[in-house]
Amino acid sequence: MKYHQEINLDEGQSKAMKEAIHKAQTKFLDMQWDMQSEAEKLVKLLKARPVDESAVMAQMDQVLNREREIKKAQISLLIHIKNLLSEAQQNKLTELRQKPS
């Protein structure tokens, strides 16, 4: 966390964030692996001659579903981290982010 000192992140908050991020990274790795597998299936279908449009569209749905799951997990992590911060910490973080680097 770039601004952990500036927002006075306490040890408990820091530990909880590290645990949440570690857990999420493991989950993301599995999800990305699954999405890559689905994408490879899509590429294989697109290389066929002729291309089976219905099969490609069904597989595209699988790829998009995996992407959606990843995005939902990312947002869930962000919400979890935000909820670990007090209102004052959140306000200070917003203020720090708006300052030019």
C-alpha cells in the first residue's frame, strides 16, 4: 500500500490486507489459468474450417464468464480492503490520490 504511513494504517489493518491480498492472488492465479484454458479452446475452434459459429459463440461465453468472475473477485478484494479502512483513512487516501505526483 503506497500510502500506508500517511493514512496511519495500524498493524491489524495491515495484516488483514496482506492476508486478503495473498488469498486473492492465489484465487486469481487459478481463475486466470482457467480463463487461459477456455481462450485456447476458443482459438482452436476459430482455426477450424469451416468455423462452427454456434460452438465459437458458446465458447466465447465461457471466456467472458471467466473474465467476469475475475473482475468480480477483483472488485470484491477492493471492497474488502476499503472496508478495513476507517472513514478518515478513506478520506485521507482520496486526498492523497488527487494530489499530483
